[in-house]
Amino acid sequence: MNRYLLPVSVLGTAVGGAVLLKDYVTGGTCPSKATIPGKTVIITGANTGIGKQTALELARRGGRVILACRDMEKCEAAAKDIRGETLNPRVCARHLDLASLRSVREFAKKIIKEEERVDILINNAAVMRCPHWVTEDGFEMQLGVNHLGHFLLTNLLLDKLKASAPSRVISLSSLAHVAGHIDFDDLNWQKRKYDTKAAYCQSKLAVVLFTKELSRRLQGTGVTVNALHPGVARTELGRHTGMHSSAFSSFTLGPIFWLMVKSPQLAAQPSTYLAVAEELEGVSGKYFDALKEKALAPEAEDEEVAQRLWAESARLVGLDVSHEPPVRGQSRPR
């Protein structure tokens, strides 16, 4: 045997060890084997990346899975792929453009009319570090899609979620929330020079604050609300950063990227875990990094900021809050 060649058994052990190390570093796979027959799941942005893989995981577990996407051609193709791979015929595509409040309202109206229940809502869709674009309604794109669109969608579906309790709302945030700050004087970057990174961090902090406030408002309803950081994944989300395509990333940081950057399949595991794990029944208002609960940045724990953001978000999207009861133990935000 060539002395420069490793025996197959040694090579296999090394490769297996490397895979196990990557799983450990990136959080691993969902430990729960729970199935969800009879439950209806809505996943936004589910035609590709983490969303599609989450839909695949939950379809395998027997759920009725609704893919809610802007691009219907890709959405229909993804639904077809998932039906074929899982042999679950209860996977369908629905149009939803989170950059349009009109589209969000139309989608919610259709769901309320046609679906008997909504057991799991996964707010997965996002844009990351795009140019200074605005939504159909004039909102800065990252705040509009990542937070405001999901804020309106979730609120419009709350009655259906409550009627289906115990039910779950899961929102994908990011570790980037720790660098975020909610600038109430200029949420939509109309006064300052646009900073695509700061705008992204603000939007992901807004997701966590919304999660915390919604959880407080839903105490005793049987609806739980949690946020998560899925990890850094090799998906289309990073297309505006160039991180995965640069020569520096590919060659200089190659081994580090292989170890730290998740596949969409691995990045979908936290969403799956929060959606199905029986041990998380009743757990609400928490933030998970991969499969473990983690502490939040100080601003994300600020209840006054969370209430103020809720009130401002409701105003921006035209949500009627006149009949909302005040949060238990707190006065209505002014």
C-alpha cells in the first residue's frame, strides 16, 4: 500500500469525525421525533433555502404545509418537489408578498376563509442587506419585510391561532439583533444616510421585540411565541453581501466557512424543533440560538421599547388596536 495514502477506515473515521464536529458547532439536528398529523403549518418564504427545508421537514412529519411566497412559479415548484419527496399530498402554494400590506391582507383573508385551523406560523421570509429599496407602502425594505409584514400577518391570523390552540408562532431573527437599535425618530431611514447593515440589524431586533411583546399579550391563550437565530446558512439570503461568493471567503476562510456555515437542511433544524418539540409546549417569549435558549441583547429585553415599537408598527400598517386589552400588569403604550 502506498505509504502516502490513508487506509479507508482511517479516512472514513476522519470524515465522520469532521461531520460530527460540524454538527456540534452548528447546533446539530432536531432531537424531537414528534409528528404533526392534522396540524396546519404556514411558512413564509418557503420556496427556497431554510424555508423550503423547514417545509420539507414538517411535511415529512405529516402536517398540512402552506408555502407562502412572493414568486408563485418558484413556490409551486417547491411545493411539487416536497410532495414528491415526502409523498405528502397536503402541501400547497399560496401567494404572499410581505413587501405589500395589500398582499398580506389578501393572504390572511384567504387563510381565514379557507383553512379550518392554523397550528404553526413560521415567519421565515427575510431580506438581508439589500440596497436602499422601499416596499409598496413606502417602508424601508428590510424593516418592511422582516418585521412589519410579519407583524401584520401574525396579528391578522391571531384569532385562527387562538382557536387552534395549543398553537405556535416562530419568527426567524438573527444574532445580528445584538447590534441593532430601534431609531423611533427615523425607522425608515428617511433622514440619515442609509446603512444597509444597520438597517438589517434594526429589523432583526424588531423581530425579537415583537416576539417578546406578543408573548406577553398572549399569556393564557395557549398560543406560544418564540424567536430564533438559525445560524449562518449558505442560502440566497446572503446574495447582497457577496460573502459566500468572494474569493477571500472561498479560499482564505474556506475551512472556517465549512465548519461554521450551515447547509439549508441544517439551518432548518431550529425552526423544526420549535415547531414540533413536545418539551417546548407552553414555552413562550424566548430566543433560541440553534437548538438552545440564549440570552438576548439588553435592548431586546426592554419592555418599554417593545411596547412603543408595537404601537408604532400598528400605526404604520393600519392595524386597529382600539379594542386591544392592555398587557397584563401594564398600561397601554402611549
